[in-house]
Amino acid sequence: MSLKLDEVSRFSVPLGVRDPLTEIVGLAKRWDLKGRGGAGFPFSQKLLAVAENSSRLVRPSVVVNATESEPLSFKDRFLLTYYLDLVLEGAVLCARALSSSSIYLVTHADVDNSLELVEAVRRFGDATRVKIEVVLTPSALVSGQETSVVAAVNGESRPLPRMQPPRVSISGVKGRPTLLSNAETYARLAQARRIELSGGSHDGTGSLSYLGTVHLKTGESYIVDSDPSISVSDILESLRAPVNDSSIYLVGGYFGRFYRSIDPRLRSALSVPKNSQGVGFGAGLVVEIDRHGCISGEVAFLSRWLSLQSAGQCGPCKKGLPQVADEFEQLVLGGGGDREKILRWTAQIRGRGGCALPDSVCDLLESFFKVAPDEVRVHQSGACQRPYQRQFEELHRDFDWDTASHGV
Ligand code: SF4
């Protein structure tokens, strides 16, 4: 049985569980639930790691990361608006499994209707007799990194990423072991339990759908809740925008990669991991970029914007990212930027930040050079005649997520 979010949210289920840790870990294992924030780490392992580091004297915390730092991704806001109960239900199940009495929901301070959100969370907490605290954090890309989220819960005025270890499963909120996962992951845990309680199973017929945000080059944007057996190509087809040669595709968001239309990974199932020929759906963001416009200009905007998100703590990030963005801009403007130099720098920067931000710029630029090898030559010779369409700039400004639909 495959029930999507809108179907499972219609019925109510008891939250009591007899042997909660065994049952919830078993549930996550049966459904092969992986984190939906981008990293894709097995959720059962995360739960067990927190349980192993906890005791009666050292109670863990449960944190729902609904910060959705990527400016074009809207699935967390969608979940908080339409499926808040499922998100909180998953968090409460985990808190009971871990004997935790501290649950935090962290979201951006500029989220629409934050007062209503706080009130809705309070109502859910009263009904289930658990205390859930809403924590608002600044709207910055790095404030969604897990150590930044912990810093926000700890009340730091500038919640920034910190180097790990220790991992937050050992020392997170107030130094206690902390289960921290993305809002969708908790909603999927609740979804899996509801499917089982309604007689469904994971045995090949059951599946947990994937939430994503899709931006088409026409300017239309959608939230999609997709079966894991379908591909990015299927999603685009269903939106009447089939994969085509006049576009390239950013998949996985700002921590993802660019793909050409002929890339077979666009046609592999969403559930196939990135390192085994999967597309790396990651945070679920897909952007169709129009090749009739200057796609190098679009990438220059992205690399500059990402370089400005640095928290300025690590040298390779603070100094390296602006250098890379400068060089790429030179290349786009026909001012002598050097592709080989950029690739040398990205190799030096990779893996040397305290968080994933520098690697995201490396992945984006390296994959762009692969999907559009002629771009460098055209720009270096000053021959690019295509207009800069400001596709990403407009999306940063304009996405009206109220118009989005879901259910692919
Ligand atoms: S890599 Fe950049 S954003 Fe990440 S912790 Fe270091 S300075 Fe901050």
C-alpha cells in the first residue's frame, strides 16, 4: 500500500507504543528511512547512536530541523503549513523512543505566520501532553547546518556551524545527545507508521514518497510528493515540461549538481543513491535552466551568492569561495578567467570547510564545466550573444509558493 502525505494525514492514530525504541527503530529499518535533508543517512542508525549515548541521567533532546536554508526550496514551509501534525507526530514518537522530554522545532525567523505556527505547535503539545518549543533562527544558508541549528536551540545570538566531532548524537543541545533531523524525515516516519496501522506494509508494495520543489524555465514552480520509483524525468513529464535539449537541470539544490538532458541519471528512480547511478535528489530541489539564456551568467550568480553565505570562520571558505567567484565572473565577462585555475582551487578547497558550503560550490562549478564544456570557449572569446535572463535572481525574489501544487 502506498499512501501519500495527504492520504495518511486524514486519519488519527494513537501515539502510544509498547517498546518504543525497538518499535521505532524497527519501523525506520523496515521502511529504509533515510534523512530527507540531503545527506541521506539511515535514520535507524541515527536513533540508535543517540540511544547509545543516552542514559537515565543524560536524557537526549529531539530537534526538528525545519530551517530550509536553500532559498528556492519550499518543502519545509509546505510541511509546516499543511502537515505540521505529521512532522510533530514523528518527533513525539522519537522522543518517546528515546525517553526524551525535550523537543524543539527550529525554523527561520522570517517564516510566514510564525505566531500561528507557535500556537499550532502549542495545541499539538497540549493534546499529546508533550512540551515542544519553537526556536526561530536567522534566515541564512549556514543556519540550516546541523551544528548551527543546535547553536540556535542553545540560545546563541549568532548560531554558526562548528567543526565536528563531537557529533550532535553525542553532544548537541545543552551538551546532551541530540537526535536532529529534517522535518520531512519525521513526517515520513509518521507516514510509515500510519500506513502500517492501516494495514499496509513495506514489503515491496509500500513506499514513502519524496517531497520536492520544482522550478521550470517558464517561471512556474511546484511542490511535488513523488513515488520513489519515478525519476526526475517522470516528474518533469508529469508537469508537462519533459526533459529537453534546450535546458540543463540543477538537481539536489545548491548542494547538488547540474545535469544535461541526455544524462541517464535523470531517468533513474529517486530512491537510487547518488553514488550508484542515482541523481542525488538530496533536498528535493530541481531547477530547469534555459539554454537560450546565458547559463554561465546564471552559474556566476549562484557561485557569488554562495560565496557571500560564508560564515567567515574557515580559511578555504572565507578566502577561497570569493576567489573562485571572482575568477568565474572574469571568465563569464570574457576578461581572462581561467577554467583550470578554478578547478585547481576547487580541488584545494574541497573537504576543508567546517560545513558543506565550500563543497557545494565545488560540486556546482565542476559539474557545470562537465555539462557545458563549450561555455568556457565561447565566453573567453567574448562571443556569447545570449541574454543573461537572471533566472536565479528572479527565483530568489519571486517564488510564490502559495501557487504550488503537489501529488505527482
Ligand atoms: S565552511 Fe564556511 S560556512 Fe562552513 S563553517 Fe566554515 S566558514 Fe562557516
